[in-house]
Amino acid sequence: MNTWGRYLLLSLGLIISLHFILQFTHEDYGRATSLQNISSKLGGSKQTPNPSPVPDAYYQPAGKGNETLLVDKRANATFVILARNSDVSGTVRSVREIEDRFNKNYGYPYVFLNEEPFSEEFKSRVSVLSAAPMEFGHIPKDHWFQPDWIDEEKATKGRDQMVAENIIYGGSVSYRNMCRFNSGFFFRHPLMQKYRWYWRIEPDVHFHCNIEFDPFVYMEDHNKVYAFTITMYEYEKTIPTLWGHVRDFIKLHPEFVAKDNAMGFMSHDGGDKYNLCHFWSNFEVADMNFWRGPAYTAFFEYLDSKGGFYYERWGDAPVHSIAAAIFASKDQIQFFDEIGYEHNPYTHCPRTKEGWERGRCSCDQNKSFDYDGYSCMSKWDRFIAD
Ligand SMILES: Nc1nc2c(ncn2[C@@H]2O[C@H](COP(=O)(O)OP(=O)(O)OP(=O)(O)O)[C@@H](O)[C@H]2O)c(=O)[nH]1
Ligand SMILES: [Mg+2]
């Protein structure tokens, strides 16, 4: 072999070794270069049917044929938006979109929550957007701030380590307060007590399609407890001990584990190892009776007592998702393909052409996150098809 040939072979060898080293040491690189991700980027994703379509009878203004119309039913439901005063413009944009795409036809109320009093500016800029009832609530101190029994030295060490490892929000205490509040407290707020169902919305999200059915009514009629639009892998370094505690809890309370649950979506070995899949909780439509019930109450208290919301950086997304997967049956978890939804940087766009047209969607189906290498959607599809 001549010198050039040797150089070429050497460089190729170096590139391949570097690729494998990066795949094992950097999760994001590994996912981005996975075969599944590359094939979907090359247009390998085909139209996959919507696995759980909302029946025509739920659509307004009219269903087809002689089906009974269910559009006049209403649910005991509210939107809930946690926001800071500084989030006002993003909140206005989100409320404007959900009003235009859905709520102008339904008039469901809103509850805004904040650990600080909402400013007059926030209240007036948001209230002007809709005639639907809006309430602005203050979060009690003990629902928000780090509890006294947390070992601050240990918590500081945990945060410093995450900062050193460049973990997003790794050094933030307020982010941890927010995750713990969303995990265990929002549904206990006095303004939320009168409602059973909620739809969580964040500032600066997008609703890309007309939603001409009522997700709350559909869920109530079908005995659902939790609905999602996007599912993905969690960043393992934010929850190193979470799954161990989940396993311990299940051993202590086998009576709470639902029959026909969705554990198989999150673990491929019967619950030994967590595959990090979870529902992205910045979008949630769910039944607060589920969070307020005995299983989740005991589960949250157990997890909270371990301190991982502060010593690590447990997110409300894995906590809610794991609970839904264990304490509900798999058919109580709903994937709403019809709801085109975006929270930067990911978008779920309806899969089928009919769904996309019916919703007059503004999202690009080719850029939908569903079959991105970082998404758990193909796992969900396989899981519920079984
Ligand atoms: N009142 C209040 N709301 C907060 C605070 N931190 C976050 N939030 C809200 O909690 C929700 C989640 O916070 P985000 O900062 O969006 O967290 P994230 O979605 O994980 O991260 P991003 O990718 O930055 O959006 C949003 O509705 C925020 O407005 C806080 O300190 N106080
Ligand atoms: Mg957000």
C-alpha cells in the first residue's frame, strides 16, 4: 500500500474510533447519529396511522351520518398556567393561540399561578384576550420553596456538580422549586380545588391545529387519566436515583400497581431498568383525581422524602409519567395525535394527511418530532400495538 493509502486508512480508523467514543460518552451525539434518527431524516418516516383517533361524534359543528353528537357535553375543567410576571408576553402569545385554535368555541376557564403576586400589567394583558373566566392565584410558600429539612450542603454539592457537567438548569434552585410544585402541588392549590380536569399550558408554546373536539369530554367518556402529545428520553444525569426509589415504592405498595399498566413502555426488563422514556409535561391534559388519589399521594410523598427534587434535579415530567405508567392502565393514557403542539425546540404535527388537513395545521409534518431519534414515540406505538 502506498503512503497515501496508509494515511487514508489511518484517518478513517481515527474517525471511526472517535465516533464510537462519542457515542458512548455523549448521549445527545449518540442519539443524533443513531441509525433510526438518520433514516428518519432521510425521509424514512412513512405515514403512521393515528393509533387512537378521536371519533367524529366528538367534533363540532357536526359529526357525520347518524352518529350521536357529543359536542354539547362539558367537563369540569380548567387551563392552568404557571408563570412569572416576566413571562407575560409569552403567556399572552400562548393564550391567544389556544383561544383561536380551541377555546373560543368552549370558554373553559383559566387559572394562572405564581409564587409572587401577579402584576396589574400581567393580569390586564392576559384578561383582555378572552371572555372566559380567569383567576390569578398566589402559591403558598410551603408549596413552592425548598423545605427546611433538605440538607443544603448536600443540595449545593449536587447543583455544583451539575453546573460542572453543563446540565441545563443544573445550578437553578427556582427550576427545582418549579418541578417539585408541578409534581406534587399545583392540583392542591385552592383555585384548582373546584376542578377535576386540567390542561397545562406554558408561555410561548404553539398550537398548530384547530381543535374542534373537547379533549376533556373525550377523556372523561373514555375513562382516560393522562394525555400527551410528545414523548422523549429524559436526561439521565438529572434523575440518577429516581428509578431505584420507584422500584422501592412498588415493593412497599404493590397494591397501587394497576393491572395492564404501561410499565412495559418504560422498562424492557419488567421494571429493573428505566429506559428514560417519559411524556413531555409542558403539555398535559389530565384528571386531577388521579394526582389527588391514594396511589399518587403516597408516591409523591415517598419521592419527596428522598430529597431528589433538590439533591438531583427530578423533573415533573418523569415523575408524572412514571406514575401514569404504573398506577393507571395503559389504555387510560391517551396520545392526542390531532393536537399539533410546539414547545421549543420540538413540535408534534398530526401524522396523517387527513388529520393535518382537518385541523388546518400550520406545522410541517416532515418536521414532526414523533420519529426523531430522541423521541420515544415509536416505542409507544409498538407498546400499545402489542
Ligand atoms: N412563577 C414561576 N413560574 C416559573 C418559574 N420557573 C418556571 N416557571 C414556569 O414553569 C413552567 C416551566 O418552566 P420553563 O422555564 O418553561 O421550563 P422548561 O419547559 O423545562 O424549560 P424551557 O426549555 O426553558 O422552556 C413555565 O410555565 C414557566 O413559566 C418560577 O420561578 N416562578
Ligand atoms: Mg418551557
